[in-house]
Amino acid sequence: MSKFKINIGKPDPSESEMAQYKNFDYVYKPYQESQTGSSYGRYLNGSTPKFLSILIGTTVILIGSYLINKLMTPKVEQPVQIETTITTPFVNPPIENVNVAFQEFEVDVVQGGTFTYLSGSKITIPVNAFINGNGNPILGKVTMKYREFHDHAEIFASGITMEYDSAGLVSDFESAGMMEIIAFQNNTPVYIAKNKKVDIEMISNNNESRFNLYYLDTSQRKWVYKGKDQIIQRPEDRMDIAQELPQSVLKESDIELPLPIQIPIINEPIKPKTKNKNRFTFIFQVDPKAFPEIAVYDSVEWEYADVGDNFDPQGLYDITWQDVKLIKQEDNTYIVQLTHKNRKESHKVFPVYSGKDLEKAESKYKLKYKEYLKALDKKEELEKQRKEEYEKKRADIEEKEKERIAYLKKQAELRRQQVKWANAQTTMVSTVSRVFSIMTFGTWNCDSRVQRPQGIKVTASFKTINNEKLTLTNVYLIDKKINAIFPIHEIFSFNPNAENYIVGLVYPNKLAYFSPKDFDRIDGYKLKKVGLNNFTFTMHTTEKPISSVDEIKEIIGKL
Amino acid sequence: MSSQVLHKTDQQIEEEKLQIELAKQDPKQFETLYNKYFQQIFIFINRRTDNLDLSGDITSQVFLKAMLNLNKYQFKGVPFSAWLYRIALSEINQHYRENQKNRAISLEETDLKNIIEEAEENFSEEKTSALINAFQQLEEDQLQLIELRFFEKRSFKEIGEIMEITENNAKVKVYRVIDKLKNIMKS
């Protein structure tokens, strides 16, 4: 079957025939309508009305089938499903997206390595330390995520319970530093291999030896005692630690990529022209290296291009020219420049052939043109291949560069935090490292059990400074001198001699607080030392919801 | 049957750039460009449709699409007319894809002779008929190259501009099609 209808020798339409179809309004009107969104589709292949009718038809059928189904389907009572499992996670940060950020490290499984967290803590991963969920060893790169919680604000934001349940006896933890470490490969959690351990040197501002090591077992939903840590004095300057930055993942030299090597231009052979017998021609030898396109043919003559048939160059022949130059032009003609003393002549010429030389030149041209096309074909292929290789390399580099920029940005942010953290620790009495090894990823805490504050017992209620009743969540009593947060239930006790404050959350994530000064203002004589007092705490609240841990630190720091 | 020359002097190019800019600001000004290129686009389409009414419709579509997309057109060495030819080829292809009809090829006898010579074959009635049959085995883009080069006598540079390929690539592709035709004719 014919794919194409072939017309041979059929003339193009006449101007008058075409004029019948020429009307700018045929274009301009639909253009205007398309701009006002009316009926553009009508002018573009007429598909809209058809499409609309299909849509309308479909809608009618759908409504019809819905009604039929509604009438025909017997009513079945669906069993009511009751959720019986408690799904609240054990670690439940009180404010979404407000938590201590993880710092990420990449570790090559077969090499292991030591990494430094922004506080200066060191994490040492041994070689071949990882297994997957099936218990099989893994290779390649693993992403480690690590963060620490050192003060009231960080512990508050973490949502990690500081209550310790020992055989039903609940007490609270005072922390000398808590950290969380997790690891992933391709976003899937990985675990520490059997008989391997990850060493942690966690910086701490508490050098006392009364602290034990606990692991947060989220499946048992409790802290589990894991022994004792070792305390090492850290002589380093914290600012030095702050300046310790991981190296860039990509070297500058990796970014530079030379452009693909250009294949030299292949000269197209010039089609030989027939000599015009009415015009003057001349002969002269050309350097075959300078003019290879001419050198391929024998017996070339040069014909004047820019002169009429009456041109008589006889005057040119009478002189012995001192210098002759031939310059190739883009249109396959040449300029011949003749110089004799001060006289200069310049003429446009082109190579011509006659008789048998022309026949020879023509057949040579055919061969040369074929060779030329083949060479051109090869060149195109090669250039295409090189371009593709180049584009691929370029894309790889760009991808790496993107990763590098993201990495550097992250590092810059971490460094900012690091400096801030180091500066915030200037009041620390001493800095030590609490050293321990872990065999399970998760949350680890250097803790000492601490008794809940005793003193005045109150049934607490809360109100705003405008005397409006206040409902608080995540309410804690905090003694400034103890690194612990004590959850407040309706009835709690506080030590009137301690520097206390209360923090909690008010919808929507505003921080409510009762400061040590507010505690000082409580009229102690009105509260019974023995027995239960009813007391309403008048809370201050932030104007806006809390958006970062730093914000909590700043507010608490001022209390 | 030869093509309109695509290439212009620097002054003509500048004038055209100005016309395009004016049309971008005021669509009514597009009429100048419409009048300038209507006939050559109409002929270009009619050679491939052999139907005046259809050619009229497709020509209007080409100019409408050009108007709608004029803001996207930027002069980067490719003449405005080449851009119109590109749209025209796309519209013709779309029409025949949707309508499943055979499109037309318009040529002169001498064109066939030129192709046969290019294929280094001796011209004869038999060869001519073999060549016409061989056209049926070409892909659309291969036929377009033959049409532009041999039936419309366009330079490789123009072909490159219309088909969005390099001049060298146009040469190579035409050479490959000639080779293909030669092989089909022999088989």
C-alpha cells in the first residue's frame, strides 16, 4: 500500500487561488478568543466539542449507574472496628518540628571511623560494624545521625521521659548528658553487628561520678540500667572544637571538566566548474598544502568572476608581478592579489576545467564528495558520542556539586550552632568526656536518680495574667540547679528554698512559664507546710508559638 | 519548483526582529509577518497536502500557533521563516497522524533525475519508477530531507534550520537517505 501520494510536475497554486485563503482575521480572531478563554479549541483541530460531548455522556452514564447501584444494592451493616492498641510513641516531642537537630556523618562500613559532634563529642565506629534488619552484614556507606541533649530546654523539647521505673518505684533522672544515635543505609535503619561496639566520648559539664548509664528501651517503654561510664578530663579549648569542620566531599579539581575535543573541520571538495570560453582565464601553480581542495584536480585554470565578457586583462600579463596571493572566500571563489611595486590588483577568480580535465575532475569530485560525506558522518557520530559523554559527566558533576553545596550549607549551619553551643557553655564548671560503649543504637543517658522535690504540696491550677483559666500540657517543675525536669500532675510538691520555675505548653504551642521570681512572690505564710494547698499559678505566655529549641533556651535563660 | 530563500541581509534581519518585537507588544502588528510569509508557507503546506482547503486550514493554524507562541520565539540566528516552517511541518505531521491519510509529495521529473545522479545511477525510465517506489519505503523524516533538498532545492543550512539539526548533520542525513534509496532501488 502506498504511503505517499506522488504528484509529478503539478504546479503550485496561483496567487489568486491562494488569495482566497489569505485573511488575517482567520488567525487574529481565534487568537483574540484564545486570549479571553472563549472557544480556542474550536480552532485547534476542532477537538473540544467532541471531548465535551464525551464528558457529558460519561457523566450521564455515571449518574445513571450510581442510581441503579443505590437502588439495587442491599444494605449491609458494616462492623464497627474499635482501635484497642495504644499507638502513642514512647518518645513524643511536645512541639512538632522543634527538637535538637541531628548531625549526620557518613561512614564507609569497611573503614569505620571517628566523627566529632558539634559539642566536641567523639563517636568511633569500628570496621564492619553494621548489619541489616535480617541480621546480615552490610557494605557501602552508612549515614549516622547523632544528637545530644544537655540542658532543660533540650530535654523538654526532646519529649524523652526522664522518669525511671525500677520495679514499680518511679523516680526521676538528673542527666549529665544524653545522646541519641541512629544509622541508615538507603533510608533503611541498620544496626550494630554482634560483637561490635560503638565508642562514645560524650562531652559533659558534670564531672561527678554518681551518674550511671541508661539505655532507653522504647519497646519496653522504659530506661534500662547499663552500667557506668568512665570520666575523662578534656583539656581542649572548646572554641577549637567549634572550629573543627569536616572536609568538603568534592575537590575543586573534580568540578573542572574540559569541553569535548573538537574534531577538525573537514573541507568540502569544490565541485568543478566548466570553463567559460568567452572569458579570460589564467594558469598558475598553487601550493597543494595551502589549497588541498584545488590540488586534488589536475590542470586547473582560473577564471575571472567579477568582470564582464568584455574584460581584457592583457595589461596584467605585461607585468612581472612581484607577489601573488590567493585567498579563499566562503562561496568557493578566491581573491587573487597581485603586487608590483606600488601597483596592486585584486580580482575575484574561481577554478575551472575543460575537456577531458573537466571529466576527470568531475569523477574525482564524486569520489571525493563521497569520502567527504563519510568523513562527515564519522565526525558527526564521534562528536555526538563525545557530547553525550560530556553531558553525562557534566550531569554527574552537577549532581555532586549540588550535594556538595547542600553539605557545605549544612556544615555551615552546624558550625554556627557549634559556636553558639560552645559560647553558651562558658558557665560550665568543668568539661569532661563521659566515655562508654554501646551495642545498640538509640538513646543513651548518663543519669543519676534524683528524688522529686519535697516541701510545699499543692493542688495546682493555672491561669493567665488576665485571670483566664489556662489548660497546660507538658508541664514541668524545674530546679535551676538540677539538670532534671519533673513532670507536674495536678498535685505536686516544690522546695520553697530552691530556685524553681515551671514551664508548660498552651495551645497552639506557646510556652507558658512561672519564673523563680514568681515563686519568690508566693506568700509562704498563706501556704501550709504540712498538708495540701490549693494554688493557682499565674502563668506568663509567649506571644507566638515556639519555633525552635533556641527560643526555649532563650526564654528559660532569662528566668 | 524551488524554495523561497530563507537568508537575508543584516538589515532585513534587523527589520524583521523589529517587526517581531512590535507583534509581541501588539498582536495586531503580526499581520505584517502574516502577509510576508503567507504564500511561502501555503505553498510549502500545499506541496505536502495537495488540497487547497486543507492547506488553507493548516496555514491558518501555523500562523495562529506562531502568534500564540510568539513570546517564546527568540532570534538566535535562526530566521523567523525557519521557525514557521518548523511549525508547519509539525502541523502537517499532526494532521496526517490524526487522519490516517496518505500525504502528498510534489516534485518535478528533473528532481528524480537529480536524485538518481546523486545516487550515482544512470538515469532511465526503469530507475525513475524504482525511485518512486523507493520513496514509499522512507520514513517521514527521511522523506522530509529529500523534499527539502531535492524538490525545494534548499541549502543544507536551511534544512538544518528547519529540521533543528546542524548543517553537517543535514548533509550526513541526506547522504544516508540517498544511500538508502540506492539500496532499495537495487533490491
